[in-house]
Amino acid sequence: MTTTSTAPRRSRSSSVPAWLVLALACASQFMVILDASIVNVALPSVEEDLHFTPTGLAWVVNGYLLTFAGFMLLGGRAADLFGHRRVLITGLFLFAASSLVAGLATAPEVLVAARLVQGVGGAMLAPATMAVLNTSFTEPRARARAFGAWSSSGGVGGMAGALAGGALTTGLSWRWVFLINVPIGALLITVAFLSLAGTRTGRRESLDVVGAVTGTAGLAALVYGVMQTADHGWTSVPVAGPIVAGLLLLVVFTVVEARFATQPMMPLRLFKIRRVAAGNLMLLLFGGITIAMWYFTSLFLQNVLGYGALQTGLGQTPAAVTFMVIARWGSTLLPRTGVRPLVLAGSAFFLAGFGWLSQAGAGAGYLTSVLGPTLLIAVGIGLTFPTLMAATTADAPEADAGIIGGLANTAGQVGGSIGLAVLATAASATAGAEAGGNPPTATALAAGYDLVFLVAAGLGLTIALASTLLPRHRAG
């Protein structure tokens, strides 16, 4: 936790210590990211205890991710209209209450329903915490450092998820991967009441109901269709149907926002801000980078090198620690260098790291073929992620801080979902072709993962090219 002597200072006067506001935002982000990963280790115990079917068990994970991505824009706009403090506290309450229900669930349907509500709570929390940072830390240096700490807290949450999930499931029960959120949520609600007492209460505008329905339903349908690619082909009805419906709803959403809504949920004028438009494009691409790094290197370690779950977690820990350190350090450089040099440097690390990793085969060693490249990629993520988040929201009008935060989070989530589906399809097809119709061997699987890493290197290059759309002036 950041101390009072080193915490970023808020530019506006406040009787509340800056470190308390920053700690609240970081702890909320930590809890949201932690919950996306902590449950994975507990799934076998959940399946056995509640008698889940294999298809139903997937919704313990997918239910959370679906509503988290689908409701992000709505959560961001709600923060603008009803106040950052109110929406943050509501999100914390929903998250903690649904965690309690999930931890006490005695039927599969109850657990899945609780996870859906958890996702809604997370979708309120993520943009609200970004809006709190954006409006509380307005001096460029302080903003950059605050976003660096916020990004690092998410990295800690992702890294701690597997380890905490295994420890709680083994030492207590799978129920505690959910119940642990209850006291944490209660503590954060108390801190929010104390630290955000002076924030504004929102503005007198009505919610754009048509935009809210079409935007939320469109995103949810799109993400749902992409999720189905794990079990069905891209042209199948379970995949193509929801994707087409989602895209059509998003077209309707765009028309409503542009032509008919008097108070649009997502004002399209925001895309006239170059940082908002370019930043969200890069965050969409960046979603594929993170999936390639954390998800597919995990599969490589387990399916090619034969590591167990705990070994895999430990094998990825050096990269996670590197990301957290670089994210904090890179944030101090942002006000001096500007956005573009840090993004270009991050992209160079992506090219080098993924290019090196794509050479790893079935006989690869961890120290020579995995550790080195993943450390390079982690440096790239540490330089790029907090920079993009800070830059995308830097020019946001205070009245639109919530929706811009929601938009940035949505871009990353949708990019990750699409990236996972596309890269998994490419890896599977390559491994199948390499195996020649037989069950894929470690060599065939390695060929599929190597293709994924090459594509990720290409995404890094594309991010570098997209950075030319950013303004040239230095700003945090």
C-alpha cells in the first residue's frame, strides 16, 4: 500500500488524504481482477460439490465475464449521472452481496446467477474507480503515478488469483474463494464513505434508456457469441447468431446515440478527442496481447512442457512481478516523455519477446525459451498498459469521466474476448494440421502456440503504428 509520504497528490484541495483515495481505487481494482482468476482453481471442487454438468460449469467463469464486459458502458455512464461515489459504493455492495450468495450456494443455478450479478458489480466498479482517479488526480505527474499504481494492483490481483484460489480451496473450501470478498467489500464500502465524501453527486440528466438497452445487449450478445467458439465453429448458429445480433444492436446503438438521443449514454463527440479514439483502438489490440501472454504461455507450460498448475503459476510469477515494477516506474516517465515514446518502447519489447517465444518448441527449456521472452513481454505490458489507460482518459471532460473509463475498460475486455477466440482457433487449426488427423502431440501443440506468439508480435507492431494517431504534445 502506498504511504502518505510517497502517494500522488491530488491537484484540488481536499481534507481527505490522497493515499486513501488511491488505496480505495487500487483495492477495488485488485478485487475485480482477483475474482476473474481466483475461481479457476476451485472449479473441480465446485463441479463435484454442486453436481455441475461440464457445460454448466463453464458458466461459473463465463457468466462473470459476460456481464462484466456487457455492462461496462452502462456502469461508466451511471457514474457520470448519479455520482462516482454512489456508483462505486453500489458496485461494491453488489459485488460483496453476490459473493456471499455464491459462497453459500447449494445449487448450480444459484451460483451462476450470483456470478452474473458479480459481473454487474464489477462493471460498475471498474469505470467508477477510473473516474475517481481521473477527477481526483488532475496534475499530470500525480495522475500518471496514480494510474501506474492502479495498473499494478490489477497485476497483483491476477497473479494472486491462482495462488489464493489454490490455498483457500485446499485449506478451507471452494466457498471461501467467494466468501473472502465479503469482509473486503465491507471494508472498502466504509473507506468509500469516508474518502469520497467530498466528491460531486452527479448531474440532473435522465439515463438514455434506449441507448443503455441496445448498447448493453449488443455488447453482451457479441461477447456471448465469441465465447461459443470454444465449442462451435465460427459459421455455426450458436456463434454466428449472437455475433450478428450483437453487431446489429451496436449499429442501432450508434444510430440512436448519433441521431435520436437528446442525452446520449455514450456521446459520439468523445471520439473527436484524438486520445480517446486512438487510445481505445490500441486498448482493443492490447487485449489480444494480454491473452497471448498470460493465457497461451500458461497453456504452453502445461501442455508442451508438462508443468502442473502450481508450477505454471510460479513460472509466470517473475513476469507478473516485472510487470508491476515496470508499471510503477513507467508511470513516473510519462509526464516527461509523453505517451508515444512509451508505447513505441513497449511495442519494441512485444516484438522482441513474442518473436523469441515463437521459436520455443516441444524440447524447449524454461530458462532459455520461456523466462527470457516473458520478462521482455512483461516490460512491454508495464510500459504500455498504464500509459494507454492514463492517456485515453487524460482529455476527458469531468462530466464524462465515467463513460470514458467504461469505454476504455470495454475496449480491453472485448479485445481480449475476440483475441482469445481468434487465437485459440488459429492454434487449434495449426496443431490439428501438424498432427495430421491424430491426437495433437506436444510438438503439434507447440506449433499452434508458436503461431499465436507470432500473431501477438504482429499486434505489437500494429499498436506501434496506431500510436502515430496520438497527439505529439507531452502530457500525462
